[in-house]
Amino acid sequence: MDDVSVRLRNLAKSYWRGSLEIPVLTGIDLEIPRGGYYALMGPSGSGKTTLLNLIAGIDRPSGGELEVCGHSLNGLNDDELAGWRSRNVGFIFQNYNLVPVLNAYENVELPLLLQDLGRAERRERVLHALSLVNLTDRMRNYPRQLSGGQEQRVAIARAIVHDPELIVADEPTGALDAKNAEEALILLEHLNQELGKTIVLVTHDPKAASHARFQIHLEKGVLDRTVEVHDRPVLPRLLT
Amino acid sequence: MRFLTLVLRSLFRSKRRTFLTVLSLSVSVFLIALLQSLLGTMDALTTSTGSGTRFVVQDKASFTNVIPQAYTNFLRQQPEVERFTVLQWFGGEYKDPKNFFANFGVDPESYLQVYREEANLPSIPLEQVRDFLRDGNGCMVGRALADKFGWKVGDVVPLKSSIFNLTVRLNIRIIFAGLRKSDEMVLAFNIKQLQEAVPWMKGRVGAITVRAKNPADIPRLCERIDHHFANSAQETLSITENAFNLNMMKLLGDYSTMVHSISAAVLVAILIVTANTMAMAIRERTTQISTMRALGFRSGQILSLLMAEGLLLSLLGSGLGIALAMGVASAAAKVAGQIIPWMADFIITPETLLLCVLITLALGLLSTFIPAYRASRRPITEGLRAL
């Protein structure tokens, strides 16, 4: 089995405004190993979110090759891509993006509804995911009844409930206060270290990026440099 | 089924909006159900059971004029004629002017034969028929009318007519159960009472109803009769009973076009309202829909979930509207049926119910499809940015 989780070759992405081509990413070559924890950094407009969207399979490149979790995404149609995402990718958004009419349990269950699982197995997995984020006691609460930190933990549980190989997080701490942001980052790091998830994180925040093992810096749509993080915070063991 | 919770919760996400949309849908369905049923009831009136074989001979100038009863001599000679009867609108009131119902002077024996379907002749006990034919003051009334006033066989009913300035006292000899309730809202008595008491009615009748042996002969017969009495002192106009009834109904105007136009206007209005509501409900969930698609929901699944929501909304509106319409129709038949005889048959037919359900399903599909389709095809990254 390939040890590379994300492999990008000469990846490019452009947008069109009428007849005007606006390049967003150019000539991206990148390999992220399975179980890697990478932070995408760079100024606004550098293309980090676009790169994350391409890796997550919710956007399509204009050129180059894109291989994620052992699948080439270039040739997949929309439905195949949706199926691939449902099996391989967990999403964490800045604004949590929970479904407001579903409670915490039902939100976490959502990705499992796309899989051929019985109610009992879904329940077992949801409860396990909720226990990992320490929210079992709030599972009947609706998003409006949860704090921002709790909502993000529900979103993290939703991202891991179907046991994806890759977790993508777009500014996951952007809407959180310092304490909750730190908790969310510690949780992500545990998912990486103890469950072996590959994590790609987009952030502006150097503190958030310091939890990653590598920081990839983008500048004007080009990969500027990759920096290994040496002085990462020491983690207490949380997950089992 | 595993998505039912999501569909239901999404539908009732904004309870007030859903309630108001369901209410507006139900009012529309209610209106359409009532209007279409009214149309159906009025149309049915012009096509009663035996009316296909009958036609009416009346004065050419106006159906309110009387014609000589002797005209029947010519009718008797026509081989295509099976039977005929004479009748005269009496316009009598029972105790109070509010107690309005249809009452006629008729020739009892021929009347029972010509209107045998409406009177359900085989079901009338023979002794009642015999009493009605023997008693010059006898009358026959429909079951619904008898029930309304609490009449029973043997009761005496005084009827006062302002047209003839005459009060008749009639003995109820027959209470018949007609095939339709509207057929039961009628009283018929011997026309001789009228002809003997009112000098200008002597030898005259309001109309002659003719029963042909074969419906195909009716046009030829009508033409022959009218031709025969052309250039006489009182020319005739012979028309089928359906056409006669239709003429009566047309006094109300072109009701069919009117009803269809109102129904169409209601439909267009509600389509716009529902489409706007659904578009709004879907647009405000752009991020949620894109998130679900990012999680792996296919466009087709998203489209199905949103369509299910729209259909459910329509069905709720439809159900409530139909329930309201059935309640009102039943009340209208009871109340209005006592004043307007044909309203006694006013019901929401299964065909109208089906029409309403189909219309609301179509409304649900039409109003939801475009915004749902657009939402399901919108680029995920674009939807995630739309906060």
C-alpha cells in the first residue's frame, strides 16, 4: 500500500472572468505521507483554501495530476467524486457548518447515512465518535444549544465518524476563542497521532500551525517552502 | 426512509413560514375543490338520468308564458313519442316566503311515467301511487323535502302562490326517494286544481315534457313540432331537457368559463407563492446543502431530499384544503340545499379530490424543482462561501 496520502503533480487552478484567466495555483508539486499533519499557510489570496478544496475533491484542477488516498481524482465524475469523499475525507469548517435542525447525534450520523450500515452499527460509531470528542452527554442538544467550542467538537466527531483516511480543516479555530481553539487543535493532533489520520489544515494562525508537523507556505499561488515544525507542544494522552 | 427525519425537520425548520405556506396552499385547494365541485354539480343538473330521452315544448317567446294544453293532441299523433306530461310552475310558499322549494301542477299519471327515474317509480308503494292518482288534492313530495318540514304521508300541506293569488291545500300521498337529493326537493300536485281555480289557466299549461322512444329522434321531433305550430297564435320552442336546464343555468352567465378562469388564477397565484417560499427556503440553506455535498451527498440525493420537502409541503396543503372543502361542501349541501334544490347534491367527487391532489403534487414539483436543481448543481466551493 502506497504510503503517500496526497500526491500533487504540476497542479494548477485558474478561474475565468469572462475571457480573462485568473491563475490561482500554478505548478504545485506536493506529497503528503499517510498519517502526515500539514498546515497550509500564506497570505490571503495565496491559494491555500483552493489547494485544500482540490485535495478534498470539492473543486477540480485546471491542470496537473491529483492523487488522494490512493485514487486519481482527475477522471472521476461528480457522483464518483461524491462517493469517494464520503469514504475518504472528513471535513472541518471554520463555522462548523452543522445542520441546525439536527441534534449533535444526528449531525455526527449524517456521513454514515450515505453508507450501507444498519441503525445499530451507525449508533455504535456515532457514540464512539462523540466519546472521542467528549460530548456524549450533549448528543441530544441542537447546535443552537451548544457553545462554539462544543459545535466544533461535534464537527470533528462528524469528520471522523466514517473513519476517513484524510481530514481537511479550513481555519478550524477561526471562530473560536483561545481556550476552545487550543482544545480543538489538541483534539486534531490526537486524531493524527493516535488514530493515524492524515490532516491538512489551512490557517492564518501561527499558533494553530505550530501543532502541525510541517508547514507549507504558499505565495501568490506557488508553493514557496515547506518547513518542518520541531518545537511542537507536548500532548497529554487523550484518545483511546 | 433514513432521510425522513432530515426532510421533516427541514420542512418544519421555520414553523411559521411552513404553516403559512401550507395554509395558503390549503386555501387554494379548498377554493379549487369547491369551484370544480360546484361546476360538476351544475353540469350534472343538465344531464339527469332520464333527461337524455326528454325534451320540453314551451312558448317560443318565453318559458314563463303558458301554451294551450291542446297542443298535446299533435304530440299524441307522433309515432316517436313514448309519453308526455304537462306541468306548470306554481311558485307556492309553505307558511313563510323563506320556505321556498320547487312545486308544480302536473298531470299525475303521465308525470310519474315521464319522470319515473327521478321519482324512482318502482320503489313507490302501489297503494301510494293509487291514492295520488285518485285524490284530486293529492300531491307527491321528495324525501328530502318531507324531512325538511317533517311531513309524512297523510299530512295536509297548504301552499300559497303569489303568481296565481291562490292557496291550495294538498294531501301528501307519496313520499318518494329519488336517485339524487336534488330530485327530492320537489312537490307535484294535480294541475287540474290550478286550471279550475284560475280562469286564464283553463286549458293551458306552462310546458309539455315529452319522452321520446329513441333519443336520436329528438332533434327531428323538435323541428317537426315547432314547424307545426309556426305561424300559430302561440309558436313553440322545443328543446331538449338538458338544453332547457342549461338555459336556466346560463342565466347565471357563462359559469363554466368563469369557474375555470378563477381556478386558473388561483393556481398561478399559489404557484408563485409556493415557488417563492421554496426558493427562499432553499437559498437560505445554501451553505448547509454545500456542506452535505462536501460530506458525500450526490447532487441527485440533494435534489430528491429537497423535492421530497416540496412534495410533502404540497400534500399537507392539499390534505388540509380537501378536508376543509369536504366539511364546507357537506354543510353547504345541508344548508343551501334547502333553498336551492340542486345544491342538495353538492359533494366533492372522488374525481375532484384526485384532481386537487394531482394539482398540488404538480405545484409542489414545479415550485421546488428549479431552486432545488440549482442548489444541487451549484459548485460546492461557491456554496460554502455563501454565508
